[in-house]
Amino acid sequence: MSLPTIDIDQARRLIEQGAVLVDIREADEHARERLPGARHNPLSRLAPVDAAGASAVIFHCRTGSRTAANGKRLAATVACEAYLLEGGIEAWKKAGLPIAIDRREPIEIMRQVQIVAGSLVLAGLALGLWVAPAFLAVSAFVGAGLAFAGISGWCGMARLLALMPWNRRPRRPAAAS
């Protein structure tokens, strides 16, 4: 059984009636930006949701894609009514609702990968066009690495970025969300 999707207004009404919000994004995403009061239950370590006393559970991710793709898995973690938040945290922000942001936390690793990979491809292209064609190999190497990451699920650049000092700070417990 998959879970029904609800919009922001329906979610707000359910929350007012005692529903629990559950964020299924990874720890780095949740640490940087989250819905106030949302519990954290990352998809990679999905555990049963303790919804004792809650009228329902509302799962969310960033855009709604991860929750939609994993509706059956999420349904198996609850013993009460459960829903998926349409549009995720992005729709919540678009509706002008409050978001808890901790700017001391680094941006999530995958965004860092996108920034570094995109910068390397552009630098390789520019250097290849204006300095020496051999620099085009940088763009080819990064492109091959991204293709490999997409196929295998293992990203060397993400592993390398995770070792950087800004990503190795001891994690502070998230403020009471």
C-alpha cells in the first residue's frame, strides 16, 4: 500500500489536530534546514515511527520525489494514518511557512558535489579553449566520474568532500525541531 499525498493546507490542518511531521532527508540536509517540529528519520536508516498519541504521520523530503518513490517503505514504518507532503519542504517554503535554518551547518554534500563538478567542468572547458586542449581532459574526467556515480551509486567526489574540514566539524544536536 502506498500513501496518499496531501497539500500544504491539508498538512497544516492535520498538524493542528496532532499529526507528526517526519523528515526523511539525510542528516546533512536536515541539519541545515528543516520544518520546525519535524522528527528526523532518514530514508537510508529508516526505522519504525513512534507516533503514539499522534493523529497521523506526514512524511516529507525536499521536493516530494523521495517520499513518493518510497511510499510503500514509509507506510510500513507507521501503525496509524500516514501521508506524503506534496512538494516537500520546498512547497512549505513557497507557501511562506516557517523553516528552521542553521547557517552554521554546511550545505548538503550533493549540492557541494554539484558546485565543485560544475566549476571543474567549466574550468576545464575554459582552459582547454584558451590555454591548451589537454585541459579538456578535466571536463571529461569529471563527466565520467558523475556518470559512474549515477550508475554505481558511489560518488568519489562526495567521499572526498566529506573529508573537508567544514564537513568534519562535530555535529551539534539539532535544535528542538
